[in-house]
Amino acid sequence: MKVIKGLFVLISALILVSTLPITLESCGAQEIIQCKKLTPPDQGVCSVISGGNSLLISGNILAPSEIYIGGDILIKEGLIACVGCDCVGNTQDKPTRIICANGVVSPGLINAHDHLSYDHSYPGSWGNERFDQRNDWRLGKRGHTKLSYENNSDPLKIAWSELRQLISGTTSIAGSTGTKGLLRNLDIGSMQEGLKPVKILNHVFPLGDGKSGTQLERGCDYPQIDGTDVIDNNDCYLPHVAEGVDPVAHNEFVCLSGQAKGAVNLISKKTALIHAIALNEADAKILRDNSTTVVWSPRSNISFYGKTAPVTMYDSLGINIALSTDWTISGSMSLLREMKCVDYLNKYHFNNHFSDCKIWRMITANAAVGLAVGDRIGFLKPNYVADVVILNGSSVTNYYRAVIEADWKDIVLVLRAGIPLYGDKEPMALIPNGQSGCEDIIVNGCSDNKINKTGCINRETGHSFKDLVDANKDSYPLFYCQTPFNEPSCFPTRP
Ligand SMILES: [Zn+2]
């Protein structure tokens, strides 16, 4: 019986792969290619041999469908020029060489959803109360506790929140707001930091229920449902949908997928649904048939609702899943903490449904594809923009685990279009553009470890690190040495 079931799953998977409209090099077909043996430096993860502005990074390279052990990636004028076992032959000039025998080289992480203007806040607290739909806590509906938090767009506070993500290896975000420099703010046209422009419409209230908090179990009599122009006029439509666990949350999807009188059908290949918790299998098939992405925020879902989206079903259907932090109030302080939640759920609640590679793709390739920038970033491939993070992989054997298990201390170097933004003091000091407008930002950060990091905050924002610290005395910190204080729960339970 088990064999027959296995065969059925395999055949279904094959059919799915062959009909998948998004062309992704899939996990499972990875090849591990042994290239050259590299020598680790005496100290730290990477050594640097000075040279010109091009960068030749040697390490363990997470390419789309291969891992090159002791491989190379060559970066020229902000673009990836070569990925493989040997890129030396691809360059006439003398590049700066960054050699990281135990380093893992990944595309810069992409956070598919956040609310940066709230991320100065510490995690909220609502005890054991769990909500059924977001208007329950937003507006205190149906006898629930009303939670409210400060929306603060002070550029120094936003820069602080972007820096918190950057030091965790994130290079791009759809963060609802943003500030110049640091992260690429993909949903803000003027803050994409030189990327070929993308038009993302980030809508928190696609039904216009922000003020009224309308809660309907059936019918689409909402204040104002978005029109189809949101699809026509944008590369990506990114609405909050079905954030909750009850028929009220489900009805939002009904009315945004053309399934009832007065509904509008906004489900398309340009659509990426944030949350999508209260969907059933028939709904999921609509997403699959339209190549719609789901943006998943498990920690925030679980801390508010005790439950998260049916992601194993989504994945079995071949739906593209991108990961996101949502906000510090109910979610994770960084994608690295969000991955700890995913890793825990996968092991103890999802029967290891997701491979390590699949989890890694949720914060790289899947997020890029979902946000309509899959032709620019999210993959280490020639002609892609060189948004790259190098992580310390010295204590892992499976290189995807280096990303999944990393904490902020393991982030060795972050490049945006080949320009260093942040990293360990040693490589930063020797890489072109790693000094001017850059400063030491964390020294002796944690007692167990002397940590010397350099961040190019002044070059990016026009403010010093001290300016940011002074403006964020009451803000949620950039990092914790261990588990973040009062971190929202990732343990699914509904009393
Ligand atoms: Zn949100």
C-alpha cells in the first residue's frame, strides 16, 4: 500500500512539474559538484587578496540547481559574470579575491513582506488569547482585545529596522515603506537602489475594510474591493488576504477571487497573497491554476491565530511560497529568526515535508519570482544583479543548513550589486568600497564572542551609526545574542 501511495505521489509530482507554469529549477535535482580544495584563513571565514574592482569569490556556492564546493563566482560592474568551478579564465583584469573555504555563498535574502514603520516596536503581548481574523485584534471586534501600535515613519527609525534585516543577510524587502540606502525597497519605486524598476502594489486592505473592520461570512458587501486595474497597472499585486482562521477570513478570498456576486477576480500570475491562511483545497487549486504566489509569515500567523497557512498543501500543489517576517510585533525580527520557526514547524508539525533546499528557496528564488524580480535577483546566475550574502558554514555539512541555522553572527559579508554594505571587519577593510562611508558598528556584541562588524551606514543613509543609535534608544534592538527577548510564539495552539 505504501509503495502504491508512493508511486501515486511520484506520478502526481511528475504531472505537476510538467504543468508548472513558473519555470524554476526545482529542489531535488541538485547536483553537488566538487571543485577545488580551498585553505581556510587562520582567523575568520574569508581571506582577501587585494586587486581591482571586480570580485572573485571562492567558496561553497548555492547556484540554482547545483552546489559548487570550492567553486567561484565572479562579479563585474555589479553583475554576476560567471558561476562555476573556475571563473579565473573569465576575467582579463586582476579581480579582488575573496577566499572562503568554509563560507556559503547565497543570493542576498529577500523578505517578501514587512511593515517597516512598525518595526521599532518590541513584540506585543496578548497572553494566551488567539484571534479568528485580523479585525478582531486590530479593532477589538467580537469581544477581543484591541491591540494598537505606533506607526512611525521617522527615517532614522526605518533605517534602524532596515539595518536589523541587513545584518541578517537580507538585501531586498517589500516593507510597505522604506528609506534611501541599505535594503532595496522593492515596493517603493524610488528606493530600489538601481535595480531595473519593478512596480509592486502593496495593499493592506484590498477590501477597503481598514476603518470599518467589516466582517462578513458571506456576500461581498465590503466598503471597496480593489478593481482589476491593480493587476493591469502593476508587475506584482501584493494584498493581505484571508488573515485569520474562520469563515470571515475565508470570505475575503471568495470576494477577491470572483467566486460570489459582487466579487472581483484578482487572482493572477502577478498576484502574491500575503497570509492566505483560511484557504481550502479548492481555493488552493485556483492559486495553482493561476501561478499565484503565497507569502507566508508563520510566526506572526501562529502568535495571533494559533495556526498558519496550509503550506504543505500549497507546496504539494506546486504553489510558489515566499517567506516573510510581517513585523516585529507578532512576527520575527529577521528572516533568520523566521527560518528557525519554519525549521521547527517542518520538523515537529510537517513531518519534514520541506527539504532544506526548499526552505532556502523561500527566502531567495521564490521570493524573487513572487515579487516579479525573478529575472534580476534571487539567483546566482550570470547576468543577474550581484546581491550576495556569504555565511559562515564551518559547523554544517549540508550547505543549505548554513543559511537555515545561521544567526546574525554568521553573516560574513553582504553585497548589493557587488558593493559591500556590511560584513566582518577583515574582508570589509580590504574590499573596494568597503571603507569609505563605512564604520565599525558592533564590537564585543555578545559575551561569548568578540564580534567586529563593519557597516556602510553613512554612505547609504547620510547618517552615522551613532545617529541611528541615538534615535533608537527605545526601539527594538538590532540583534540578540540568544533567542530574542519576548519573541512571539511559533508553537501552534488554539485554546
Ligand atoms: Zn502584514
